Amino acid sequence: MTSSFVPRPCSRPEDVLERLRAVEWDMRWDLAFEHAGSRRVLMWEYLRRAAVWARACGAEEGWPFFDVTPWVDPEFELGPEQAYGLDELLLGVPGAELRRTCEGAVRLAELRARRPDAVDGLPDLYEPLVLFYERGGSFTRDCATSALDLVGVSYKPGPLEGFLGSRPVAVLGDAVLDALDVEGRVVYYAPVGGGGPLLQRHAWGTEVLGPGLRWCPTARDPEGERGLVRIDRLEAARRIGRAAHPEGPPR
């Protein structure tokens, strides 16, 4: 079980439970729309990590919204206190897929704490999805098309294989995620080779990413500037992360 992604320190199961208890599962539409850009990136990164885990653990049949722990350790069980807290949490979580991922997040945190060797080298699977829930609540699925309604954007994930080998969005701090949240349609531009300015163009003008990961108005025309090319939101997220941590992702 190896991956190029360097995992963060494991969260304690009680910390994961506390974060999930604070989620407004009834759906904060205003919050979800406000964070539509970052929630799309977070969902993509979760699906990518879930694909890595599914392939490593032989859990492809469970992908994407699963509790991975039975594939890692079929004998694993939570302690009585943690199991009670999880059962209480799940009473307020809507939808089977959401409940499975909440269960997986708590159980995997405890499994990693007990047996870090069992998941050595794999990314923190559920962190992007917990962040997704914290930034606007749940998602729903269109049964006719299998598209995910993330509130503010519809997203249809491709097959598991399409996520394997994709470069991660390795930095998911609040400052990076907030920088992705812009109202309306936005287009990003950056130098081909990395480094240099990152610009975003939207209906009311063009902005450049400045100190503190803040977008600052600029008169620059990205389409007329040599060396700048259009990039997608995922690449913008990676570059914002590098701007936040030029020394590399936090461990």
C-alpha cells in the first residue's frame, strides 16, 4: 500500500465525531453556494483518494462512498463508547452514502490510531469529505444520471480508473479553500511552467493572487499576456496550495 501523497497526522476518532456533529446536515444552502468552488475541489480530491484506497485494499466494489475499514481489517470493531457516539451521530445524517462515509471516517481514525502500519503510505481518506460537509452540508445524487448535486454545481464523476494516477490537491487548509470560492463563473490563468502570477477572470474583472492568498484587482489582461495559459480549477487549487506552502505540503 503505497502512494506519493504524504498523509497528515491521524485525527483522533473523538475529534472526527465532534467535527461531524457540528455539520448542519439539514443543508445550509447559503453556505453551500458560498463554498461551491472549494466543495467541488474537495469532492474531487475525496474521489481521488477513495480510488487510491479502493485499489490498494481491493475495495473497488465499494467505491466511492464507503467505509473502507472492513477491507483493511475485517475484525476491527470500535470500542463501546465510540460506537455509541457514532450511532447517535448517524441518527441525524441523511442518506445511506453520507452515513457510510461518516461511519468510515470515525472507524478509520480509530484503526489508524491502533494500527498505523495497516495504512502506511496512504492519504488521509476522509479529510476532504469532512471538510466538504463542514463547508455546506450534504450532497445528493441524481438517480437518473448518477450525477452528484453538490449544491451550486452538478458533478458527474467518471470511473474509478480515471482518478488513479491523477496529481493530488495536497493542501486543503481554510485559506486555500477560501481562495477558491468566487461567486459566479471564473476562469484561471497561470504560467505554463508554474511560478509567477495566478490570475482569475470573472464577470466583474480580473484579479491576481496576492499576499495572504487574497485576490487583488488588476488591470492585466491574462489573454493578452505572453506565457499565461488557461488552467482548470484543480490546477488552480494546486498552485494556491504551493503559494500557501512553498516548502511543500504540511505533514
